[in-house]
Amino acid sequence: MALGASESTHGNALAKASANVIGEELRALGFNVNFAPTLDVNVNPDNPVINVRSYGEDPKLVARLGLAQSQGFEQAGVLSALKHFPGHGDTSVDSHIGLPRVEHDRQRIENIDLLPFRYAIEQGNPAMIMTAHIQYPALEPRTFVNKDGISTELPATLSRAILTDLLRDEMGFKGLIVTDALDMAGISQFFSPVEATIQTFAAGADIALMPYTIRTPQDIRDFKQFLQAVADAYTDKRLSADELTASLARISTAKSALRFNANPIDAQVANANQILNRQQSRLLEQNIADAAITMNLNKGVLPLSPALKSLDLLMPDQQKCEAMQAAMARTRPGLEVRCASIANKEKQPTPPAAFADALIVADVFPAQTLAELGGMDDLENWRQRASKADQWQSIQQWMQRAKTAGKPVVLINLRTPYQTERFNGLVDAVLTSYDYRIRDPHIPEANPSYLALAKVLFGEIQAHGTSPVSWQRTQE
């Protein structure tokens, strides 16, 4: 989404350049496939799994940037996989933990969900497309009986109507179809590994990704039985020999286009160390972070006054406190910055008796999943993580007290900007960075988005990003 925010000023240049760098670094490490980019059109503010992985809500923007990144990867010798076909952008369920359903009619599917994929196929001949574990009744009305005995529509990953009739025959895709991970709950809670693998091959997939979980020696022995069961489906003609042969040919063709590094391992390691530490790559990342910062609201308080002597920060966790403090120290040396974390629901900080010269509050929405959580005040006590409702209650309390004290209040959206209007009347300015990742909280250059935010807050650079999603919406 940061690339989507910078598109109005940089076109697709940053998207292509960043993919090229990532591709070169992956190749240096021995990888030749990257399951990216995401061509999902994020039209659902509550999407828990796509959100900032999408370039935005405009299908044409997503199409342009998705194709640019796909080309950037492949120019570096890495096959890309456009995902998640036919579209994961309008879901409120994470397919890692459930089976989402998209109720769009066919015309809406064409105009929004399929448009980026059609564009990429027509303009760029992509190497791979990854399936989505999502029900699309308008595309696939057929049903199956799940493990609980309930009849429900087939997900796209297992649908021949979607993978073969639509993607292959109608849209003309010639590359590889790879499934999303088959051990995700969107598939595994309804199908056995054998059933899922056989059905996705019958639907038209070339590669079944992660169909079987191996964690113990017994799993390895059981895997041989799984593999034999899939082979039996070929022998007894449940799978088409002609289609499997065609899949094999496509896979062989894709492999033949890849470069094999035959250099000695020591030379490969030395090359990787050089490529992974290029100054120009870090500079590009900082340029993207700087270009992405979006000013959603400003009532004349940004940039912050040079006369400011102190700041209060309210951050989602302690590590983000430290990263923001380090970025501010680099940008405005000598400024007193106090920071409070709202990570622990049992230790919600109370507003100070006397506020500093300004209050800056950061929020992450949609909330981080457990798999993403880092920077916890105490990772061993993750169950004490404050809910979004708890965090918003604390944020509003701090904002109200600061406004009463006559202090300017700035909101920073570290992920999506959708919650900007939640704090209507309590904020004087809103910035969005589309990113909250931290490599080392004490080194500003290691956290480009935090450094970019600090530079905008203090007027070192201007916020030129344009929001690629509509953040104005009616509050519940």
C-alpha cells in the first residue's frame, strides 16, 4: 500500500525498482521463486489478512503496480506468483483460519477482482498465479459436504470452473497455477490432504503448495502413504494423464528459464553478503518510506513548531516507542520525548498530570495477528495483550485529556488509514505510513518508516503520499 500511496508522484518506478532489488537479493540467497505480488484489490476496510499487502482499492492502480513488480522480480531471475486468484480483497475472514466468501455478482467480479489479473495476463505473460481459498458463488456454485456434514460451495483452489474454465480457457493464462498453502484452515478444516491435493490437480492446478504437514519422523512415513494415494488417483484415472503431462511440461518450461548458479558455495556466500549490504538498496527503501507518508488531515499543526521542547508518545508497544524515539532523536536532537505503551491490558498507562508540548498517538489497524506480534513488552505474556477496544479506549482518554489541556494531538496510522475518522474531533493532524516493521529499534536507519514519519513531523520533508484507499466512512 505504501507503493500505492507513492504512485501519484513516482508512477510505477519505485514498485519495479523495489521488486528488482528483492529479486536480486533472493537470487543471491539461492531462491528462484517469490510468492508475490498481491493483486488483491482491498475494498474491505476490515480485511484482516490483505490490507497493506494490497496496493489499494483501485483495480487499475493494482494492475499497474502488480505488473511492474512482477516484471521487476522476473528481470532479476526470480519467478513471481500473482495472488490470490480470483481475488482476496473483499473479505473479512483470514483464509489461514477460516473459509472466506465473496458475494460479488459477475459484473463486479470482472470490474474489480479479475481486472488486475486480466491486465497482467494480457500485458506481461506472468510466470505463476496463486489460487485463493475463497468461495465465489457467482463463479462456482457447486457444493461439497465438509467434514461436519454441511453442504457449502467449493473454494476457488478446488474449483475447475475457476482454475480451468475461467483462468486457463477464458482468460488465456499459459503459466503455472500454484495453490495457496493447502495446510491453511480454509482448506484443511474441510478436506483431508489427499482429497485436497487430488481435487486441486483435477481443478487445473500445476503445483500443490504445502499439502502435507511434516513435523515428526512418523509424519515422514505417513507422507509416503499420502504420496501413494495421490499416485493411485492417476492410476485409476481420477486424474487426467493428459492434463498432468501438460502440467509437467509447463513446470519444465518454467524451470528451463531459470539460471543455475554453479559457483562454489564460498563464492556464492561472498556474493550474497555483498548484495545484501548494498547502500543503494537501503537508500531505495528509505526513499519509498519517505514518498509513502500520507497526510490525511492537518489543522495547521504540522510540521511541529521548532519551539517545541517536549513530546508525549502513546504507542502500541514498547519496541515501537523505542523506534519512534530513536527516529525523533536523529531528526530533532535535544527534544524530550516521553513514551508510554498500551500493549498490556493489565498495565494501561494513565495520561500524565502535565502533558508535554504535544501528544502523538500511533495505532495499528487491522490489529496485528499473533503470528505478526513482535515488540511486545513481554512476549511470554502475550495473553495479556490489550484488545483493540482496550487500546482505543486508552487512546481516546489520552486524546481527550490532551485536548482539554490545549495540546495539539497527532494520530499516526502505522498500517491502514481506515480508523482516521474514529477519532474525529480529537485530533489536529493524521499521518499514515502503511508500515510498522522494526529491525532494530535503536538504529533509525533500520526502520525507514519511523524515520520518514519523524522527518515529516518536524518539516524535514513534506508528506507527498496519496491515500490509495478511501478512509472516510460512516462510523458505527
